[in-house]
Amino acid sequence: MIGLGVVLIIVGVVWIVYSVAGTNTHYNASTGEYVSDSWSPIIGFFISFAGGTLISVGMLGWMFSWFSGGDDDGRYTEPSAMLRQAVPTTRVGWGPDPEEDPPSTQ
């Protein structure tokens, strides 16, 4: 996610530079400014903004997983350990439980 954000920022900046320095830009002699008639730089801004958002969300996710998941006691938190402990303890059906002694011997 963070890598995709970096790529989006680079693509957005290149998009802005290309659209501003491209052939759509012309010089306005009355004001002395270069004017772009295109909305392309705005698209580049939104691409870069999306990349920055992905980096921010990715860093928050990494930070909070680092705060909460770095313990050495993984016996009960790993998915395989949770499934290993998920043994049914109820018995379905009629008849004596083969692991229990009959009531007459107790």
C-alpha cells in the first residue's frame, strides 16, 4: 500500500509537470504569464493526493500493528493455534459417553 502511494505521487507530479510544460500552455503577453487551458494539472494533483492518502493510511496501519502485535506469546493469537483449540466440547445424540464411567460405578 505504501509502495503504491509512492508510485501515485510520482505519477501525479510527472502528470502535473507534463501538462503544465506541454503544448497546451501558451504565453499571455498582456499579463506576462504562462496560461494553461487544460484541467490536466488538477488530475495530477488528485493522483498525488490519493498517493499521499495511501501512504498515510499504510503508515497508520503499520504503526498500530506494531504497537499491538509484537508480543512473543503467539500461542493463542495465531490463527492456527485458535483453530487447534476450537475443539467441540458438546456431544450430539443419545447414548452413553464412551469417555465417562457409567453412573452405576460412581
